[in-house]
Amino acid sequence: MDIKKYKYQDRIFVSVDCIIFGFDGRQINALLIKRAFEPGKGKWSLMGGFVGKDEDVADAAARVLKQLTGLTDIYMEQLYCFGEANRDSARRVVSIAYSAFINIAEYNEQLSTEHQARWFPIHKIPSLVFDHKQMLKKAKEVMMEKVSRHPIGFELLPTKFTLSQLQSLYEAICETTFDNGNFAKKILSTNILKKMNEKERSSRKGAFYYVFDKINYERLQRNGIRFI
Amino acid sequence: MDIKKYKYQDRIFVSVDCIIFGFDGRQINALLIKRAFEPGKGKWSLMGGFVGKDEDVADAAARVLKQLTGLTDIYMEQLYCFGEANRDSARRVVSIAYSAFINIAEYNEQLSTEHQARWFPIHKIPSLVFDHKQMLKKAKEVMMEKVSRHPIGFELLPTKFTLSQLQSLYEAICETTFDNGNFAKKILSTNILKKMNEKERSSRKGAFYYVFDKINYERLQRNGIRFI
DNA sequence: CCAAAAGTGTTTCTATTACACCCATGT
DNA sequence: ACATGGGTGTAATAGAAACACTTTTGG
């Protein structure tokens, strides 16, 4: 297009919305905030905000997340662009959704203080503004697709974890159950776990803690080997 | 946000870019056009254009594709949003890329007449404007991911096709070769193909034509069963 | 000692791979 | 008749699933 041509085009508000999943040992949770402004003031919402004129969209996502929750250094991936003309009730806004998985315990300090974000189990999400429910749905779908091919999900656990905890996580994500024996064998066969000498003591026998073998973990992450 | 708050936000040009893949029997091709305007006038480019103020982003993609190539009724999927601040050399433009696979022969009439779009083998793509090369790269990656889990790729073939043609297509996409016997067995075991009584006659023996069994095809498409 | 969870071993079944071999036909 | 893909059969292997069984330890 001729440079002048740009003038005759419409400019549109572009926003980002952040979907943060966390695991509490039993179920997957999503982080939500109470909207501080109209439209939808007081309603629950994803963490969202506008993209600046000279700001990369991905940078905007990180900035907005930090402003609204205090969370920093979270690796978010672009999920989808929601571009229906009427998706925002007040104005035309095209929104790009980003999502990440984090370990709730690890980030809880950053979170709890000044900001009023709250975790909701993904099966008990309250009513949300605009099309945020649809965004969450899409994020869940992508998560389920992805989890079977990439060793994500570990990001949701503490550094040290037991095989049972890992299994519970996968069962929560995939909404199914696995044979505990087969699960252990399969995971261990990938060599992405290192066994510690320490045991977790909540059960009679006690389960050994494991940590990742970073190198093998990243190799698998790249190759996307099927491991569930 | 307070409605007034919108006023203080930046508005940004939003565009769409369309990536159309086609198969000619030997290799995968991408459709490109010569840009008619600055910046980048005369250079090769994906089919792109701006999103209107009251236009769904997905609708814009279909409109732009039609305007620039004549192609209609093509099912495009959203690929990715490219949002770097400096991706367009003239202005700030956030672009949402869409992609589709089509059968070259079937759409050739629609294409060839007035519009000057051209097919390029994906290993011989010329220099492209902006970040369009990166868009194509991303589209190829997603295609390769997807093709192994969903029976796409059939969209790239004529209605009637032989097992060899199908195999060539998959080999082109996956950049590998398959054992022809195993390939035939595996595809046939999915029951998504119906054998015709007609033979293609380019080889000595001649190969039977096949068509899809629509119902089983769509069932597989939904379930995403691994079939390569 | 026993219940309960952790973890290992064994067996069965299925899917994948490699590759031998038969088939149909134009030249 | 024979070379050339087209297509089927078979045996070896690897992986997944089912499930029995052993281990550990707090009560």
C-alpha cells in the first residue's frame, strides 16, 4: 500500500489478556482478578490491558501481568487472537491471549501482597467479562493437546515432587486416571527425572522426591516426544 | 477500564495475512502476490490487508483473500498474531496470520484470470516483504505438527486420488519417505478411504482411485487420532 | 499385625517396522 | 517376457495396558 493509504485505514484498540494456570496438588486453577473499571467493573476477569503504540504485543502481555498481579519472569505463550467485532461491549478491541503454567506455591508470595488476584479451580470459574470464558476454554484445549506431547506441566509443580504428585497433575489436566505402576515406569523411562535421597512423609510408606534432569528435560521439550 | 479510559489508549492498525498452501503432485507450494503499493511495491508478499473498524478479523481474512486472489469459500485457520512493534517498516501494524490448504487444480480457474497470484514451491520462496518469511516458516511448522494428528492434507488433493499421490503428499509435508506397503495398510486401516472402480493409468499396473469416506474422515478429524 | 500407598515385575496384546513377494500391464 | 510401480503378507520388535505382587511404615 502507498504510505498515504495507511491514513484511510481504521485503527483499532489492541489488548492482551493473560491466562495463568496453577496446580495446587489436587486440581488445576486459573488466576483471575476483579475488574477495577467499567465496563464490567467488579466482575471477575482475566488480566488484561492495552498494547502501547510502540510496544511489542508480547512485551505488553508481560507488563500487564506484572501490573495486575506482581508476577514477573513468567514464560507466557501466545494462545490465540480474539478478533470478533463485538467481543468487547464498549469499543472495538482486538485481543491477543497469552497463557502460562506456574507453580502456585512458588509464586504465592509475589502474588498475595498488594494485588487482589485469586485462584479459581477450572471447574468452578465464575462469570467473566466479555469473551474471557471462551479464552479460558481455548487455553484448556490447547493445554490438553500440548501436555501429551511436551513435558510441560512440570512447571506447575514445586522443584521437588513425588511421582504421585506428578501423576495427580496429569490426571487433573487430562481429566482421567492412570495406572500408577505404568505411569511411574513410563515417566522414569524418559530419564527426565532424578531421584533424591529424601522422602515425602504424608503416606505410610513415603514417596521419594524427584527433580528434573534439566538437560534431558529440554531435549524432550524440543523433540516433543510423546510421553503420556 | 472506565469508558473514558479507552480514549487515552493507543489505536493500532490491525491487518491480516493469508498463507495458502497447495500441492501439485510433487511438492508443497505457497501462493504469493506481487505487492501493488509501497512499502515493498513490486516485491513478493503474502495476501494481506487491513481489518475494518467493524469487521471480524476472520471475516477480514476471507475478504482480503478474495480481493487479492479471487479465491472464495476457503477454510482458513488462524495461525498466529505477529505483534512486534517494528515488523512493518512504515507504520505500527499488528498482523494476524491465517492459513489454509487447497487443491491447486481445483481452484486454478478462480485464480488464473484477473489476479496475479503465483505458486512457489516452499523450498524456493523468493524474498518477501516485512516478516512474511517468518509467517511462512511458522505456518510450515504448524502444518507439520498438525498433519500427523489430523487427516488434513486431503484438502490438498483432487477428489479422486491414488494411494501413491497421498503418500507423495505426506512425504512432501513431512520431508521424509515412507515404506509404501506400510503406508497403504495404515491409511486403509483407518477406513477414511473408499476405493473406486476406476484406475489411474500413468504407471504400468495402474493404481486405483480413492475418495474420502466423509463420515469417518470427520470423525477422525475431530478425535485427532494419530494416523501417520 | 495390618491398612494403605509406593513401587516393581510379569503377561498379554497391539502397533510399528522391515522386507519379501505377488500382481497387473504397457512396452 | 520383463520391467515397473501397485499392493499384500509375514515375521520381528517395541510399546502400551492390565494387573499381580512386593515393599515400607504409622497406627
